[in-house]
Amino acid sequence: MNADIIASAQHLVDIARAQKLDIRLLGGVAVALHCPERMNPGRSYRDIDAFIPAKTQSRVSAVLAAAGYVPDKEFNLLNGDSRLLFHDSRTQRQIDVFVGNFSMCHNIPLTIGTDPYTVPVADLLLTKLQIFELNPKDAYDGCTLLSSLRIGTNPTQAATRTRIAALCGADWGLWRTFTMNLDRCVVYAQEHHADDAATVAHEVQALTLFLSAAPKTLGFKSRALIGDKMRWYELPEEVER
């Protein structure tokens, strides 16, 4: 089942690429592509999440529709500047496409990057750990990325750390939720994946220290003075179609 949805997600990217259009995967499927040996056997990957650059909505929509993905016309008419929905009638899956950036509990400007199928690892981890009410599947995915890719310590992940630090250093709210969820990942690993807990804790400690030492903008510093006295996150409603 999981292998099938991953193949479907890659096909989605391939048909867009054939038309010289950029689309990249987010969510649990993207995590599974980066860490195939760590796919959660008890997890069901229901839907496909993706990202496209702004101003490509009409072309991407046409390509996906021609490939058999049915657009949610009402939703797309109302929300097309930031988000599009499609339905795969062959698999009964929803395709959730974010346009230009990722806006849920926090706003994250996404990029295409160099990976052929997913957004950059930094963007992927941020979208996973920007959720104020972190759920077990996102905690699992966060732990998987942190420990498998060694995001806090691996020299090959230096650009990932720099990108996370730049975005968090410009947005105190994002930094607050992200670092809070890093700590939650440690607790989750200790409670559910003891064999991996030490590695997760080590990577979180290294990444947290890196973020602490990174430059902060004036806007970050000003908002930090208010701290938790004012809510710093949104609670978006889940899209169910």
C-alpha cells in the first residue's frame, strides 16, 4: 500500500516534469522517499501533498487534469492563489497542492531545490514541525528525518541547518514552535522508539545549539520580548473534501 502511493506521487512529479513544470512532494511520502529504510510499517499514507511555484497553477492544473487527476473546481476557484485540491479516482486519494508557500500554523516560503521529487530537507522538516498541536505521525516523521539524515551534525546537511536557521531567525513564532517540537520529538522517541532515542536527542541538541547561535532579525528580537504572552501560531482547519 505504501509503495503504491509513493509510486503514484513520483508519477505526479514525472508527468509535470515532462511538461517542464516544477512540482515537489511534501508530507509523509516525501519523508519516506528520503528515509525508505525507516518507513513506519503501522502508518497509512492516505493522501499526497505537493508544492508548486506561484503563477504556475493554471498550467499545472491542466497537466494534472489531462493525466486523470480530477480538480475540485469549487475549492480551487476560492483558494487557488494558495492551494489546490485534486482527486485521483483510480486510487481514491486526495492530492493537496500548496502554491508558492506553505501556510498552516506558520507561513513557510518553500523552494524547489535540487531533489528531483521532494522539497529540500530543511523545508520538509519545517513543514513537519511547524504544527503547534503535534500529532504522533508528524513526531515520527520528525524523528525519522533527524536521526536518519543526522540533520544536526552531518556535514552534508550544513545547508539544511543554514536554511532552517535563516527562516527561524526571521520569525520568532516559527522558531518557538519548531524548537518546542524538537523537544517533543525527543520525548516521543524516548516513549515509543527507545533504540533511536539517544540519536534523536543528540541531533536535536546539536540543531538547537546551531539555531541559538544563528543571527536573528530585528523583527525576531522585537517579537521575542513579548514571548508566550501573545499567541504566536494559527490553528488551521483540516481540509476534508
